[in-house]
Amino acid sequence: MLYPRVEGCVSVIVTCYNVEHYIEDCLDSLYEQTYQNFEVIVINDASTDHTQTKIDDWRTKRLPTFPVECVTLPRNVGFSGALTIGYYLAKGEYIAVQDGDDLSHRERLEKQVHYLRQHPDIMLVGSNYMTFPHGQFHQQKPVHWLKFGADIRQTYWEGGHCICHGTALFRGEAFDTLGGPTRRIKGAEDYEFIAKCLNASYQVDNLTDILYYYRLHEKQRSNEFFGKGSQA
């Protein structure tokens, strides 16, 4: 029997590995959210730098007004493993993802939850976003690879990808039914999860609002798979 989900609550899953220079900014962007009914679950995937110290220091400053649950894994299990652990711990009606080196617009959760409430047929919603070089937030640039509405399903049918993983917010029932990402497609775990949603006849969409800020830096995970400066 599944545990009941908390109505209206958003569980924000933040996975991180060696993001000591970025994690505090990431958590600050969540602290400033206008939507108040949410929890933050940080999964530290056995970082070898000072990520854990940064998280602990941040929590000390913000507790008890903004409790953040942090799980430090005993060994590195990889992106999909850390993400799935977070999904299992999520109690909210909705689950959002946030990469530990990126930022969310302060109205992100409010706008995405409102959209899902207004569109009960939609299971997952992403959003438009901007990229910026580390340390130069004012140098934001738009992206041009996203799709919206019916074009999303067509893009995935053709083997394409058009939803930025860090922008995704979905109903918890999607994970309860389909499970989380697997390790079969390393570097494209988010593609597989969205494809599973579409194969299950779930509807997905992107908001045109810019609700996420994707940090470009030398050590970002996407560089390992897609090259420097990837915007996926």
C-alpha cells in the first residue's frame, strides 16, 4: 500500500555532487519561493569537496524557519540513484527537481503548481529558462531548443528532447506508478523518465515563463556527456 501524499505540498529534490561553490545559491533560491507549502530534500551523493559543510552551515542559519532535510549517501551512487532516493523520500502531492548548481525563479513553484491545478490532464510541466556563466548572473542568455504543447510529444516520438530536467515539476503519482529513472541511459536519465510518462499516455508541457537559471561552469555534469557549454 502506498503512503498517502500530502495535498498541495511540493517536494523539491536537490541532488548534488561536489557543488561547494554553488549549493548555497541554489538553496537561497528555494528559500525565497513565493509558494510556501513545500519541503526540500537534499541528496548529497558522497561529495568529496566541502559540499556537506556548506549545506550544514546553510541549514544552521535557516533552521528552524526553513527546515531542509539532507541525506548524505555513504558512497557515490550516481545521478539516477540519488534522484530516485529523493523521490522515495518525497511526501508531497507534487515533486520538483532542482540541480544543486542552478537557481529557481522565486515564483517557479507557485506558477507550476497553479498550472497543474488548472490543467488536471497534465502530469509533468517544465518551463523556459536562461543560462548564465558562473559568477556572471547578469549575463543571461535564452535557449531555443524547448518545445511547447503538442510539439513536445511529437519531438519525443522522433527521438528528440525538449524539456530541461531541472525545470520539471510533476505529480507524485507519476513516480508511484512508473518509478524513477534508471541507469540504462547514463547522461539521459531525464529523457527516459519523460519518455516513460508519454508512453503511459500522460500529458506533459512546458511553460513559456522563464522560471529557472542554468549555471554554466567547468565541472557541470552535462559536460561529461554533451560537451562544454551544453544547455540541456
